[in-house]
Amino acid sequence: MKETLGKALRLGLLAALAGGTVLAQSPPPSPDPAKSQPASEKPQASQDNPVQQQDSVNPKNSKEDVEAIGNRSVGKGVNFYSLEREIALGKGLAQEVERSSKLIDDPVVTEYVNRVGQNLVRNSDARVPFTIKVIDSDEVNAFALPGGFFYVNSGLILRAQEESELAGVMAHEISHVTARHGTRNATKGEMMQLATIPLMLLGPVGWAGYGIYEGLNIAIPLTYLKFSRDAEREADFLGLQYMYKAGYDPNAFVTFFERIQADEKRRPGTIPKVFSTHPPTPDRIESAQKEIARILPNKPEYIVTTSEFDSVKGRLRNIMFARKVQDNAPGKPTLRTRTEQTDKQKTGTGNDPNSTDDDRPTLKRRPDSPLTSSN
């Protein structure tokens, strides 16, 4: 059972991460903001006013103290997975992701994204090394598997307007790993199964019931491996701290939230996968703004964006464009749809014996066929 349960948990975790994908809109042209701006000149954190930060704060505990990052207990709780087992689990899931995905291999793009991510990791509570790669996909998405295997979609990079926005989403996903949300949820799933087995053994179906339950156990991880609202709030909370500690303007995370929310209002159903389960609701935005004001002391300067971000984004856009051109190049095999066939029949070309439709297959009888030979 242990082997079957482990396989089900892995498949469930991968499905929970990959499910519910929606296509992103075409990325808007990126602006030309200053590379680094004083706090008084930061971009608006909301459509009304930016979050007013205090010059000094009084954290209630180490979890609220950004100076304690890296030396505090984050990710504690009931967990059947050691860090070593968590890394092994993540490695197996990463292999499945890479078998079904196409990675961006451009060294300039991958080095830049890895550098931004590793800077965030160094300023986080991470206890495992991170491997960061870019997936060739238009979907606005990023996800971090247990054990630090982190994937950023090219669609997210193109959708972000500033480096700090990209860093904010990456910091949020890194927080799911530092808080060990994946394996803690997997533990809940295992505990549910272990708690249910005795009831089934004592029931009227006995061991037969256990066999049926084991055959259906893939449904349990799907329920328990989706991050709860509390886990998302914790990832927001920690992610804001990590991007702040790394030097980024935490207001950029709120700005990105608000833009996604505005897009959803204009075109319902456009929320990208990274927000599909727990969308950027007004309450979530307000909570992030309160945390910025309460626990993050004001800084004279923040990193808003860099010229390198704009350069990498332009390079990536060219790579994506070239791929689409190649995919649509002449000579690629195409399939005629049933609609096209119907249209031809309506116009009469399908029944015209004199019609020259080079695409239609023709059958010719061989001269030596018995049907054509004389009797």
C-alpha cells in the first residue's frame, strides 16, 4: 500500500499544480520606469494611494521580524516528510514536469531568471537548495514543487511590467516551499487515509472494502494538496517579506494583484492560473497592504525595475515570436476540418468532376488489376 499511496500522492500533487490552466492575454508593452526610485517616488501600490510605511516597526514575534529571516521557525507542523524525502519527492515531480513541458534554453534568459530567484531564496527562510528553470508557455504561471524545484513560465515574465512584479510572484511561490505547504498537505492526506482504514476494516465489507478504497486513493491527494486560503495568506505574508528583504518594493506585489483584478473585471475568466484557485480579491489585496504598513519599515530606496529586465523581456518576446512563426511555417502538415469539407460541398466544388482540388486524395486503378483485364 505504501508504494501505491506514494505514487498517488505524487500524481495528485502534480495534477493540483498543473490543473485549471488558462491562457494569458497578450502582454502589454512595458513602460520605461526609473531603475531605482526613492520611497517617496515609488509607483502607486493602489489606484488611490501607495501604502504608507512606518520608519520603524515593533514585530510581535520572529515571524513578523524581517531581520530574523533565515533564523526562525517557518514551516513547522505535523509533517511525515523529512527534508531529504521532500527533495526526493520534488525531484520525481520535476522529472514529470520536464517530460511534458518545453523549457527555454536561451542562456541570457535563464541566467537572469535564475539570478533573480536565487537572490530571493538567499533572503528567505529556505532550508533546501532551489533549481529554477523557465518553461516555454504563454500561460501566466509560476510554481515551486516541494524540495525547491521552481518553474517560471515565459508568459509570466512577459506579463510583468517591472522586475519587482516578477519578483513578487516568485517570492510568493518560494514561500510555499519555505512553509512546506506541499508536504504538509500531503501529510494531511496520508493521515486521512490512515484514519479511514480501521473504519473500513471493521465495516461489513472488511478487506474487500480496503481494496476498493486503495484503488480510489488518488482522489484524496487532489483534495488535500490544493493550498488552503490560510496557506495562500501565509505565502502572501512571507513573500512580501522576502521581496522586501531582497530590496524590492513590496507595493509591486499589490500593483500586480490589482492589475489582474482589473483584467478580470473587463474580461471575466482571464485570471491566470497562478491566481485561479485563490483570486486577488479586495480582501486579499487589503490584507497585503496592511501587512506592508504594519511589519515592513520604510526604506529610502527600493528596486522597482532594471534595464536588464526590459532587455531580457524583449529578448524573450523575440524568442516566443520566432517559435510561433516556426510552428506556423508553410509545409507543416495540416488537417482539414469537417467544416472545410462541408463548405466545399456547399460551394459545389466537392461534386464538380472538373474541379482541381490538389488537396483531395484520388484513387486510381492499377492497369494490371483483375477488374480492368479483359475476359
